[in-house]
Amino acid sequence: MKKIFTLIAVAMMALGAQAQKITFDATEGLKAEYDVDGFKLTYVDTDGKMAVDANSQYFGTAEEYENLGARFKTGGKSSEKNNITLTLPTAGTLKVYVRTASSGATDRNLVLTQSDNKLFDQVIKENEATDYATAEIEGESKKVFPIISVGVNAGTVEVTYPTGSLNFYAFELVAGDAPDTPDPEPAAGLIDYPTSKDGITLGGTTAYDNSQKYHANADAVSNISFANGYTTEGVINANAATLTVEGGFKAGDVVSVAGYFNNTDEEKQAAVTLFVGEEGEAPTDLWTSGLFINGRTNAADPTVETYTLEADYASLKLGRANGLTGATRTNVTLLKVVRGTETGIVELPVTIKTNDAVYNLQGQRVDANYRGIVIKNGKKIVQ
């Protein structure tokens, strides 16, 4: 362990002239602005929910980690009243030290945007073992959370968290070559719940709900909860999720759905129907899923089912299926739409690009022939 700390110390000294790092101090509380040699953090906190307090966490890898003792709490999801902006004096690699504000949260995503291009958009799932390392530190097993690294240009980066509050422990800028300019997001958009709620509008008694449990009633998970059916006396009511994307949906687009219900009565049933039509009209049903599992008694993950659109539609609607025996509250855990092409199905992912340039510990760019400790995408590796 002593060798590890020595290696970290040497690396940090070498990077000192190249890296600018914003950290937080619990004794100072929330400052009006953070500025480290032109690398700035500003924020909007209209409702006074943000705060800085003491909280010790480890970030890095099991072999190389750093302890940070204070966090910047956003106190709520991002909006016009609650957001963060970083000003970058130079291009390079932006490193974000972040955790969720709840160890059980599974739907809180971090979004980093520069010049209308998304550099990063992923759910921060710290409660899953694959998302953190474990290290023996002073005789105790400690979680070591990953550091998010993205390539950035000089300018501003918008930091948002649209599904829930996050805790930030540090922001770091490592100077380097400018990254490739990210491609713009596909114009058609993408429905990708629970990663994002974009393109989904809920109406009536349909709501986002994390109180319903599954995995044999063990895990509360964010879901779209359909409390009632989508028709009343044969016409569409407000109890549905409306799906929209720029340019509308196209024939060949693939809709994926997974879900469950939670009820002590095992005779209850749940399913969803994809349909089109306006409120007050008779619906045109396109597809009905199979019966969902009972998450109270079943420990399995919900089964993902798919349907391929046979025509173009300006918008789609999803509702609790009609005609079930003992219909009950229906919970959707996954709802995606991907674009179909003539050569097959192509998912429209968020564009995430990183800087593939490699540097030595003196900040000099090196090629694949260099041997030793190098920095790639903000991480130290042995080449």
C-alpha cells in the first residue's frame, strides 16, 4: 500500500502544472463561486437547496485512489432554478468525482453538455458492484467510486442531473489536445427510459413511482406506474404515457417494454398496450404485451418484449391493457424506441466521445511506442 501512495504522490506532482482541480471545504460551506486559475464553477440555486458539508469518500481505482472529505450537494434535480456551469480555460480532459444522493437510487443520471453536444449522459448506479471498486484501506474494506472522464474543448460545460440530485466531490481539468467534435444527436431522438424521461409525457393517473417493489418485493425501482386503464366507455382518457420524437416515429422503429405488477393476489394481471389516437376518440390499438410478472412473488427481472412499427406515426401512446382478468396497477421499468434501417435495427445512442490522446507524467503527448506510466482519458495506466 505504501508503494501505491508513493506512486500517487509522484504522479500528482508531475501533473500539478497540467491539472486544475476544484474541491470543496465543509468549514467554508457553499461559496459564491469557485475559481482555480480560470477553471470556474458557477451555479444557480434559486430555492437555496444546494449545500457543502463533510462527507468522506474514495475515488479512483482499487490500486490508485484518493480520499475527498467534502461534497457539493445539489439538493434536487436540475432545472432553471438548480444547475451548474463549468468554465474551462483550455481543452483537455474533464474529470468528475460524483455519487448519487441516495445509495439505493437507480435512475439518477449525470449529463455533461458542451456547445449543444452531449459529452456524457449515463445513470450513476453506485449501488451496483460493477460500478465501484473495493480496496483494503487501513485494515478496512472501502468502496472506491469511479471518476468520470470526458474530452472537452475550452469554453463552458453545462452540468445537469435531470432525474434527481447528485453529490459532487471534485471537478478536475487536465490540459491536453482538443478532442474530436462530438457528432450531434440523431434528429429523430430516442426514447430511453429509465436512463432518460425525454420524449415521455404522463397524463391522468399515470405517474413516475418508486414505491412499488419487485424482485420478490425486495427492490424499490423507478417505474412508470399505470394506475388505471386508458379508455372510458370505449374512448381514450388521460391515463396514458404519450411518446414523441422530433420528426415522428417511422415504420421499422422498434419499441421495447418490460414491466411487472406488485400485488398479494396472484390472480391479478398486468400488461400494456401501444396505441394511437386523441383523448375522447376511440383508440387504434397497435400491440399488447404479454402478461407481466408479479414482482411481489417473483425474483426475476421483467422480460423485455419488442414490437416493430408497421407505419409512420406522429406520436404514440402507452397505457394499461384492457380486457384483463383482475387488472391491477401496472409498472413499466423499461421503455425504449430505436430506429430501424433497411440493413437492420440501429439503436440511436447518446454520443459520447473521449480524447484518445496519450500523455506521459510530464504532460507531453506520446505515441504507442512509449513505455511506462501514461495518462489516457484522464486515467493513469501502464503502457
